[in-house]
Amino acid sequence: VVVSEPYGYQVINPDDYDFDRQPRPILDEFGQYAGTDWPGKIKNSEELAKQGKADIERFMQADFEEGFSRFGGWAKGPKQESTGYFYTKKLNGKWWFVDPDGFLFWSLGVDGVNRTTPTPTEGREEFFPDLVHLRTKANQAIFREGGIDFRMANHVRKYGNDGHSVANEVNIGRLKSWGINTLGAWSRVDQETRLPYTLIIHPDRQGMGEIAKMVDPFSDEYLSNLRVRLNAISKHNEDPWLLGVFINNELHWNEEFAVPNQVLSAGGDIPARQAMNGFLKERYPDIESLNSAWGSGFESFEEINGMLDEDSPENFRRDMRAFLKFYAEAYYRLTAGEMRKVFPNHLYLGSRLHGRAKTNRPVQEAASKYCDVVSFNIYEHSVSDFETLFDVDKPAIIGEFHFGTASHGVWGTGLRAAYDLDNQRALYERYI
């Protein structure tokens, strides 16, 4: 029995913070919440530097435990062909990655490893400690883009002036000691990275009506920008440590008729609408035939408009389902083709389907046809009741999930809440 979430969860605010009653400054010089203490909170720079020395000693050259390959594959498992790159294989009814040395590989990763982002300070100075004082104590590189990068500052305090590079090496060792074998999307990747990694690119999206986060695969603009973004990461195209490439993230496919509705309501000058007109002309020899099937009275294909709803004629709904499949296949076919021109030896990991796309069969079917691995982002308490909706025998990967706690100085719980660190551990274990 799967219980999705407690009754009333949606109306409970688990974050017990009243912003107006917070201390000023809200943050201390390390970027920590100043309003309370918790185990592990840093009190001074000397304590942080001491931790840094211990981390370097413990993690700088740490590796996977015995029984794992250099890539984090199953070294004692059934050996497969070694191709020098990651690939997928179904073995005894289960899909696996296979690492470049031929060992079965189950990818366990973390997104955004070693990425830093400045916190904006302009116009919000009251929330922060004395920034002038901080500037005299820390590397100036931490002050950028109108804000302060506390993480970069702490790397300098912890490891010295080359702190961020040292932190990168330490964190690679830390992850390997935990059994984590993949750097997920948006992670920092150096030429000397000693851990399998993924790349993600975000070609420009055109947007259609209310679907702002959508790609028009019939647009020359999308094709041109896709090529630019792929060429920008082409230096990785012979790297055996590259697991694969995600292209786009969480496009708003939404429910089955969302995209057809937006194209129906769009002007005739957008490429997707022109593609729809051509698609319908292939199905019907003239507008009279279409009107007869739909029970409509349009004078030309260019004048077709209207929105699908529960009262729409079945022939209309059938044609729009077919158009969505046509549209989704155009997107994945084009994207996969361009990807393989630049990365002929690496895996296309899809676009990370999420939300209502998890119930959109035509989109999943199109993804399974052209992706090497179909990717999903699934922010739920469990995946025991999740099902893929495609018939093609392809592996799937979950690119994002988490359980957040409003503890140890963190205000927000994120998309799925845990009430403390022990509960976070239990939720993670159940999900896996």
C-alpha cells in the first residue's frame, strides 16, 4: 500500500520562520543563519581551516571501496564488452549501463556538484554582515555579479587561496567514499575529473502562448542554437568519463492536448503552426474533408482554430493526438540526430520529463524512440507506483528527486519535505 502524503499536508507550513522577526544581520560571515545554533555550525575561521586539513587528508585521494571499477562499476559482476565509452545493455531482464571497461554500472549521482552562485546583496545590505570587513579578509573573487559567493569564500578560508580547486578534488574523493559514482546535471567538470559525469545544455526555447517553456522543433532558431550549444561542449566528445548528455530540462509538455491547443491558437507565422497545417493537409485532401470529419466549417487550413475539450469530436481529438506524436517525434528525432553528429560515442539521456508529462503517452513514446535512456524528474515520496508509458524496450533514469529539511539553518524544505535528518535518511532509503 502506497500513501502519497499525509492528509492536510498541503495546508501545513513546515517552515517555522517569521521573516520580520529575524535578527539583523540574518546571515553571519560564513553565510550561515544567525538566528540559532545546530550541531556542526562553524564558529570561526580557525575551526573551518582545521576541518579543511582533515578533509584533505581523508578525501583528497579517496577512491571507491574494493569491488568497484575505476568508474564505479560492479567489478565483481559479469564482465561485458569493453568499448572505451559508456553504453546500455539488458542483461537477465534488467537494463544496465556498462562502463568503458566493460563492468555493469548503476548510476547514483548528485546534481550541481561544486557549482557556486553569488547571493545578491545590493539593496539588501541589512541582511548581511559587514561586507566591507569581509572584503578585507577574503579573496576578492568571492564578490561578483552584485553579490557575495559565501561558498567560494568558505573554500578560501578552508583550503587557502586555491580553495575552490582544492574543494573540487576533495569533494570528488568524498563522493567516491560514499559510493556515489556520477556527477549529475549542472556539475562542475574539469579535464582531470575522476568521476563519471553528465552534461546538460539548454538550447533557446521559442515558447508558444501560455507554454513559455517549450521548444518549436520546426524552427530554424532552435536548430541553430542547438548546434551552437553542442559545439560549445564538443571538447568532451572523446572523454570516456562522460556518461551522457541531457538536452533541455523539464519542457512543459503538460497533459496530452496542451501543445496541440497552443499550436491551434497560434498565428500562422510560427513554424509549429505551419507544420500543423502541412500535417493536416497530409491527412485530408481538402478542407471539406476535414470539416466533414470534425463537424466544423473552416474555409481553409490556415483558418483552423479552436481548443480541445471533453466535448470535442472524437476525430478532432484523434488528429490532435496524432499531431502531438508528430511534434514530439520531430523534437526528439532532430535533437538526437544533432547530438550524435557531435557525440557519436556517447548516450543521449533525453530531456528529463516531469510533472504531467509523466502521464503523456505520445511524448514518452517519442522519447523512447530516439533517446538512448529516457529521463524523468520525479519529486515524490516513492516511485513504487510509477510506470513508463512506452512500449519500446528502453532503460529509464531519474534525473532529480530530493527530500529537504527545515533544520540546521536551512529555511526551506524544497518540493518534498522531511521533518529531520533521520526522516530524510529513511525517505531516501525507501525511494532508492
